[in-house]
Amino acid sequence: MDVIQVERVRKRFGNKDALADVSFSIPKGEIFGFLGPSGSGKTTLIKILTAQLNPTSGQASVFNEPAGMMQQSAQKMRFGILTDNSGLYERLSIEENLELYRKLYDLPRSAVDKVLQFVNLSGERKKKVNLLSKGMRQRVMLACAIIHEPELLFLDEPTSALDPVNSAHIYKGLRYLNDKGTTIFLTTHDMAEAELICNRVAILYQGQIQTIGSPKDLKRQHRENVVFVELINGEAYELPIDEGTADQIADWMRRGLIDRLETKEPSLGDIFIKMTGSELL
Amino acid sequence: MSISLKRVQAIFVKDYKEFSRNYAISIMLIFPIIIALIFKRAGASLPGASGFLFNSSFVLLTCFAQACLIAEEKERNTLRSLMMTPATTMDVLIGKSSLVFVMSAVVLAISTLLFGYEPANIWAFVAVIILSIILYTAAGTICGLFSKTLLEASLSILPVAFIFMGAPWGEVLAKDYPVFKVLDYMPSSQLVHLLGLSNTGYTTGDVLKPLLINLAWTVVLTVVSIILYQRRLKDE
């Protein structure tokens, strides 16, 4: 069952298309990554899917309902969201912020303890938000977004302000949520992050999807059909993958001459550059 | 449109905690009391004193505090986060307005006692004060929703202060410029009429007219604030 379906969605701001005929679907239980540079239309799409913005044309549906229905309380219970537009109450403590969300979602008291453990902030719960570092604030905002263990989670650059240790902690948590059935829609410009946690990714550039697929499939599709061989005498070769190369390599191996042998697999960043001719910033 | 008391209460409690720690806004609570004490010394029979006390309290406390509470949420993006939770428009608006309502009611009750004002008709007085608090809360909500920052909100209530607090003095201008007679239909002018009822005698019409005019203002401003809030749920 698809949780999100997007068909030929276009969003025009003035004379510029922020999104141009974007189509894709996300099945239940998937971690889907939307990759693209700043201003490529990632946040616009999240806003359309969460009824914060109407598309100029096309259809977007979430939980088999038009995306516009996501303003209803019953639908809002089913998703969580963390974007640049998320905010926290500065004069309240972490715990007081989460208490508000717990009450708004009508959850048991234990939900706050659980989510604080999830974002690794149990020891800081009494700290006022205005005293927190950017990374800690990001974790509190994530906690607010997932306190009700939503069926669908929208994350806009969730680890952009986090150090590698905290990012790893968040990835672990997201996988845990995903294992429990949460579908995750993630936007990022961090290709390594996408490669690490996404089941499928779409590369968005200038409002259009350039390619879509699993990181593994995309890498396979865009792999250069060559093999690199470095011999123990220092000679290095870049050879096409064919029968002749196989025989040559077999011969070198028999004679124990090979020092290093590898195929060249592109990263998602390489694929992005190849498809758009642009660096991912 | 559904209303959840639990969510309203959650927003009320959150606002109370935020407000009690925000000294820049919570200091406004003492202004009506100061005005009441100043006018008490001048004498409760001072012409226009009761009208000025109540009208200035509604603008400086009710409208200002509500505008700041809403604008601060907008400035810090917490209003959009709140809009993304299951809280409905009415949950948020009632939750955010109830704190200002309770504060205004308590402070005005204290100010009235300190000032020594004795209404000719207690029920009409209570009714017009309740209507005025709702009306100015709605006006504050509108100012807050139009503002992007707390500073903008502080400035946006200036026209409200000028028009609403100044309207009762419009009668002076109306003698030379009849167009200013329209100011008599402002809620602040009607409040002054009602506060000025004589203990020795008044008609039902004297009580009903200001109440109905203020009721109409309250309904219109409340509807406008709800529509405006719903429009803020979406980006352009």
C-alpha cells in the first residue's frame, strides 16, 4: 500500500517552477530520501504533502486522501514533521515543551520519558530551551515530531545541525521507528546520510526528479564499466569489463602480481553531479 | 469545528508558564492597577475617568498581551508547529485567548475595586466587560497574526490604541465635523455610555444599545480573527 502518491505535481511561485511535474509514490514502511541542493523544491514538496501549501496543478495524496485533508486533526495524529519552520518555546524546559506535545496528542506520561531516551536527552530534561546548543534544539524538535510514534514522518534535513555522534544516534532511532512500521520521508543534501538510511532516493534538481531508485540500483546503473588493477610493481590499469580483461586478471592472479583490484562504484554525490552537472550544496 | 478541552488546557498552561517568565509583557498587568490608583486619588467622579481606565486597560493589557503572545509564536515558528499538531483552530485560539481573558478579568476586577467604580446595573456592567475582553482579545489576535515579529506587534496595536481609546473623545470633534459622529459607534464609546449610566434612572434602551453594538463588534472581530488564523495555516 502506498502511503504517499504524487502525480504530476507542479508548484509555481511567480515565474519560476519550484516543482515541475513531479511524480512518485512511497509504499508503507519505506525510508524515502529526497535529495537535492538548497532551493531545489524539497521543502515545497513537504509543505504540499502536509497541506501547508496548495499545488498549482497535479495531485498529491497521503494515506489515500488528498493532501489537503492533512489539516484535519485525525490525519495530523498520523504524521509527524520536523522542518526549518519547526519551533520551540524558549522559556520552557525541554520537558515542558514535550509535555505540551504529549497533551496535544493525548498520550500517557511515559511518552515523554520514552522520547527523551530516544533523542538521548534524558539527563537534560530540565534545561531551558534558550540554553541549548543548535544540535540539542534539533533533537528536541525531533522529539516533538515523533513523540506520538507517527505512521508517517516528514524530516527536512534532520541532522543538518548535528555532530556525527548525534547523527548516528538519530539514524539508529529512525531505523528503530522504521522497524516498528513508520514510513519516513526525508529530505537531505547529505548523500552519505541518504545512502546510509534510505531504502530509495529521488534526486531533485531545479524542481524536477532526475532519477529515482534504491541507492544500490542507482549506483549499479551509473557504475562505470571498468575495473582498476594495481600490480605489485606499481603499474596501474583501468580496464573495460569484458572477457579479455577477465583472462588477463586471472593470469595476473595466478602469478600473484595483483596488489589491488576494484570496480569503480560511484557515490550518490557522483551520480548527482553526473545527472545535473552541478555540485550538491 | 471540534474543541478538545484537554488541548485547550494544555495550550493555556503552556501560555501561562511562558507569560509568567516573560517580564516584558507580564509587567503590563500592573498598568490598569496604576491607572486605577492615580484616578482614585483624583476622585472617582472625575469625568471620563472610568471610561479611560477600562478602555486603556483593554488596549494596553488585553489587546497588547494577546498580540504579543501570537506574534511571538509566529516569530519563533511555534505557531506553525502548533498548527501541525491535532489541535484545531478553535483549540489554539481558545487556549491562547483564555489566559488573556482570565488575566484581564482579574486585573480589571482589582482595578474596579481600587478605583471605587459602582455600576448602575451590575449585570450590564459584567456583560459589557466580558464582551469587551473578548473583542479586544480578537483585535489583539488580528494584530498578532498580521505581525511577523514581537516588535511589529507592539507597533501594530498603536492604531488600535489611537482609534479605540480616542473614539470617546470624538464627540468633541463631532460638533464641528459631523463625520466624527461615526466614532460614537466604536465599542469604547459605547462602553463609556454604559459606564456613565446614572444610578437614579436609565431606560432598558440605554443598557441594550451599547450591549448590542459591542456584541456586534465582538462577533465581527472574532470571526475575522478565526478566518485570518485559518488563512495562516497555509502559505501563499
